[in-house]
Amino acid sequence: MIGEGQMDVLRKPKFGYFYPGYFDKMAKKKEKGIVEINRIRVVLAEKNISQKDLAEMVNKAPGTITRICSNKNQPTLKLLREIALALDVNIKELLYDTKF
């Protein structure tokens, strides 16, 4: 049985614990379908550059680059240009094509 003080710990997923309803929330996000807009993670893998290295190259926090690479957040156009320059690629290579 979980004591009252222990229940607070279970509600903090950032420490590795799952709160009640966590999996339901994740299932709803999956149903919405995360649209992949940028392909920065792919380009980094092709060039054998880590996310941490990219963060240093564009002077951003590693967490910011992680969220961008996972498509949870999208970079501004200014940052997208900085990333393209840092990786020495055409800015178009950092985005998925919208027409197939």
C-alpha cells in the first residue's frame, strides 16, 4: 500500500516515475500523430555529429536541440538557418519534403 507521502513521488515523471493516467495521456498524443517537420536528427546522423556538438555550434542549450531533433518543438527560421550553416548543408535538407 502506498502512503500519502509516497503518492507525491509517483506523480513526478521527470524523476522516472509515472503518475496515474500517464499512459492514457501518451496514447492520446500518439492518436494525434506527431508530424515530423524537420529532419535535423537524420542529418546529424549522416554527418556523425552529436546533438551536444550541434548545441555548442549554434550556442543553444542541449535540451533545446533535443526537443527540436525529436520534433517536439520546431526551430525558428533564424535558428534553422544557423543550423544549416553550422552543418554546411542547404536549409532544404533540414526539412521533410511536403510534396512527394
